[in-house]
Amino acid sequence: MSRIENVFTKPGYKALIPYVTVGYPNVAATLSVVPAFSRAGADIIELGIPFSDPLADGATIQKASFNALKNGVTPKLCIDIAAKLSKQVKTPLVFMTYANPVFSYGIKAFCRDSAKAGVSGLIIPDLPPEEAVELETEAKSHGLDIIYFLAPTTSDSRIKLVASRASGFIYLVSVAGVTGARNTLPIELAGFVARVKKATGKPVCVGFGISTPEQAKEVASFADGVIIGSRIIQLMETEGVEAAVSFVKELRKAIDS
């Protein structure tokens, strides 16, 4: 059983998965906020590798990625930072990136170096299962989970395909769109989660658009985990690291209630 899968073994427990863009607003902030999130109750932490064309991300994370790139953040630096963080926290770390940086780095080298740095899994939204055989092979050989996406528009046949290939957990996109804080959750979200759960026994976690403790609590009532990124980035930008940590504490409390 992988470190990510182990998060979901406690009956009734719901995972909290915050996201940060590595190097935003600076590297020091990443090195500070990730251990703080771990102490605040995060179960898995997504480390976003900044990329110039983040197709799945909305304006908030696009801006964070742009500024991180301006700060000189590269995939190699992200791996170095992950290595430092993995020595400080027991919380599983997951890279969220895109196919281009992985291919440019080299699939074998990226999987090898990520695993050596203590990373537990990879999320690559623009790499479908049909094109990910080589990555899956390398990831498996290094003990890395590959976490695939499903959207509300996904057909039942494709849900079965993704369920058969994913490891760690399955990432459910709450809306047919990009990341970003939203005022309300789609009314059909619970039904979507139920449809996926019928096709797999693997954990299903929901992200995109969740921005308040109340929304996190609602999602946790029918999903196995809650993923939040854009609102955390907004808080880090406008109010600082401590505000983001306080928000994660509020999320943990709401989910547990």
C-alpha cells in the first residue's frame, strides 16, 4: 500500500489536500507553508510545478505560476525543494504539473528524481491514460502513484478506464472548467461522485471551485477527500502565509465536524 493510499484507510475519515505553487510568492514561503499545512491537519499536499501554459488552472494559479517562473523556479528546483520538505514532514507530497515539463526533464529521470526527493505521486492533467503508459511504467517502478482526472462530462466507459489505471486516488473535477474559487458548488456534484464510486473502490477526491470551510464540509459528506488551491493562493498573496495556515485549520475543523 502506498503512502497516499494509506491516508484513506481509516473508516469515515476524509482527507484534506491543499495546493501550493512552488516558489510563490517565493521559495521561502513554500518551505514555510508546507510544514505549517502538515501541522494544521493536511493529509496530502500538492506541490504545483509552475508552467507557462497551465491549461487546467484559472487566473489565480496562472498568475502564481507566472510569478514563480519569473523567480527562476524550474522543475529541478521543485524537486530540490520537495527533497527538503520531505525531510521535515510525514505528509505525502504530490507533484501537480503538466506533460511538457516532465517530457523535457525526461520521464525516467523525472520519476527517479521525484521519488528520491520523497514525492509520493504525480498529477498531470493534460496527460490522458492512453498516452501515459511509459510514465505509468516508470512511476510504478519508483513507487509513485499516478492520479488521473475525471470531469462531470466523463462517460461511464471512460470512468471505468480511468478507475482501472489510477492509483492513490481519483481526482474529480467539480465543474467542466478550470481551477478557481467559486461561490457555490454544482447541484449535481454529489450525483457525479456517486456515479464514480459505483465504478471503483478507489478513493475519490474533489477539487476545483471549493473555497470555503462550509463548501469543504459539504463535499466531505459524499467524497473521500477535499482539494483546495486557488483560495489558498489568494490568501498567501493578499494576507500572507499565516492567513493561509489559519484557513487550512478552519478547513480541517469543518471537514472533521
